[in-house]
Amino acid sequence: QVQLVESGGDLVQPGGSLRLSCAASGKMISLYDMGWYRQAPGKERELVAAITSGLRTNYVDSVKGRFTVSRENARNTVYLQMNNLKPEDTGVYFCNANWSTRRLNFWGQGTQVTVSS
């Protein structure tokens, strides 16, 4: 089992920045593909950014150039740096760990990000 705990969510003004962290425990996550998902009120959860075990990254078009996902395997932690935040970035951000070949998939409880003036 992998336990994931997100932190760093907050209320921020448009144009501001936040850094989310996802701390893993229970198992090392170096072989997992990690993702950050967002769920806005009344909407489905969507993948925002992902980083594979091989350090390939991908982003949803709406955050490209503004968000950066990274991982620090020695600390068993994944980060999401969010710059130039917009109101449409508001939502609960969830961390996900996935090891597809072993059918292992874990979720954190989420952290709230609110972008509003």
C-alpha cells in the first residue's frame, strides 16, 4: 500500500503561485507514474499533469507553460509548481500513483486550491 498526502493548497489571487506537494509513505514511489488531477465543482476529475517513473512529463493544454510537475524520489515526494494561476484553476487537486503493469493505483485525499480576487 502507498499512502499519499497532498499539501500546499490555499486561497490565492489571480496571477499568483502555489506549490503543491504529494508526500508518499508505505512504499517507495520511484517506479510509479505519478499524476496530479483536478476536480472543479460540478465537473469530472481531470488529469492536469503527470510525470512517469522515467521522468517524462505531460500536461493538459490549459496549464502548459504555467505548471511544472517534478519528483524527488529520495524524499518520496512529487510536486506541482503552479504559476500565473487563473480562476479556472480552482478545484481540489489530487495526487495519484499508478503502476500499471502491477495494477497498483493509489489516491490521496486532495488539497483545495481556490483562485479568486
